[in-house]
Amino acid sequence: MNRRLLITGGNGQVATEYQLGNEVEGWEFYFFSREELDITNQSSIIKMCKEIYPDAILNLAAYTNVERAEKEDTSKAFDINSTGSKNLAIVCNKLNIPLIHISTDYVFDGNTIEPYTEKSLENPINQYGRTKYLGEKWIQECHNWYYIIRVSWVYSSHSKNFLTTMLKLAQERSEVSVVDDQFGSPTSAKEVCRAIDIVLKNLDKANTGIYHFSGMGRTTWSEFAAEIFRQVHVNVKVNGVPASSWPSKVERPSNSYMSSEKFAETFGQFPSHWKNALTDVIKESRIIPIKVGDSVILEGVQHIVMTTDWLRQVARISPKDNLEKTIEIPFELLML
């Protein structure tokens, strides 16, 4: 009989990646959105556990809007990232089942040039980081069987994230300005799912602890953007600018690159290099070099690309001799 994994945050970026077809032998996945399972309410968790009887819980629920967490939604971020994590840990402890929890590089202040390890001192510098750090501490205090996996700069071909934002900007501009003095490592949602899969196959109390799992290779946001455009063959110039040139009410770590050596030593696998992981996402998602104004051939007729939607991977095109007539078509059916 398959074991059951209860997954919170079922409509988030990583959960969506899981639902695209990821399977782990011997496990059945049960996804629950925030509306279906409120982790800020311990009774809600207990009720769902009585229905599912999970063998483990994966917490993908998180408040991740760093800007709004600073002032407007501080209480909401605390409730979900801190109290919610504590509630899950308490319930998992009662049921004697493992809790897998996704955390963040933002638990660090960024005031070092060395890669952060699991032994590095946490010192979050914004409210989002503080709520995630407190969630980590409460998990450790309330449970003795947990896997806290810290990831960084998570992206995917779906949801709103850095990759889809850059692809959208590529449709509108010939050049973009991107921060070049914040260092870290992009980690695809697909890679995060792989890390979780590895942990699921090695559930042993002896492995309880905090682990870092982020793309190999240190880079900047501007280098990440340039690599995106290079791999999708879109000619967009990237201008590197300091973070200080962008008005923001939130302080962010200047360096949050993490070492994943402990994960590799424990489970036998390293994360992919961030450039290779990006290639996998682009290939799997069939992202093609297409921009508004491009000429495409459909059924032997020349059309012009009028609009693009990179999240849905569709474009609206018009016959060259009748621009008022438009049809929507998936990217994959277009021939440049």
C-alpha cells in the first residue's frame, strides 16, 4: 500500500510543479490549497489528518510577498510562515510523522562573501525573513523529525516569478535594467521537487535537520536575466544596476549564496548547476524565441504576432493582410 503525503500550499509555485506530473514511487500525493486547509488553524490540520491519515506532511504553504510582508501584511506573513509552521510541527509530533518544510535564504543577512552553510548564523534583515526564521525555530522546538530545506531564487515556467517576468519584458523592450550587486543562486521549482523526492526516499529520523538546496554556482540577478535571454534566443540588452537604484522599503541580503554540501553528503546528490536547471525548464516548457511583431507562418499564410502570454504559453496572431482579425494559438504550433 502506498504511503500518503499531505501537501499544504497546493496552488503555489512548487506544488503546481509537482502536479504537472511528478510522481514518487510508493507515495500518493494529496494537495490542499489555503482555502481547503488553513495551517494557521491547528484544528483544521487535525481534521484533515483524520481524513487522510498521512505518513508525512510537506509544507509548501508560505507568504512570499517580501514587499507587502514588511508593513501591509506583516501579521498575515507571521500567521502563515511562523504560526502555521508551528501548528504543523505540533500535529506531526503528535502523529509521529515527518514534516518536510521549505524555507529560504532570506534567514541570512548577506553580510559575508562566503557561501552560507547550515552552521552559519541566521540574522534575517526583513520581516519576511524573520517570519520564515521563526517558523524554522518553532519546528525544531516542537518536533523531533523534520527536514527544513532552504532554497533560493525559486522560479518556474508558470506562476509569477523572475523567469516569466523577464520573458514578458522581452516582449516589450529591447533592453532591461537588472540588479547586479545581489548575489545568490537561482533554483528551479523542478529542482526543489527533486530535493523533496530525495528526502521522501530517505525518511530516517537520523537525517533530521536543516539542509540547503540551491542551484550550484554563484551569480547575480543581471547575469540570470542575461542567461535567460541567451537560452531563449531573444536579443535583449541587460544593463546591470545597483540595488540602491531601485526604490524599495525592504532590505535584501546582498549575498545569500548557500552551500549544498550537507545535502549531498547526507543524500548523495547535489543540486544541478543553475544554468543547466534553467536549460531543463526552457526545454521542457518549449519556450521559443517569439516577440510581438514577429512574422510567423500558419497553414501557409503569413501572420503577425500581436500579443503574447508567457504564463499560458499562447499568442494572438493576425493575418498580415487583415490585422483586425486575430486568433489565439499555443506557442508550440507557431513556426518562425
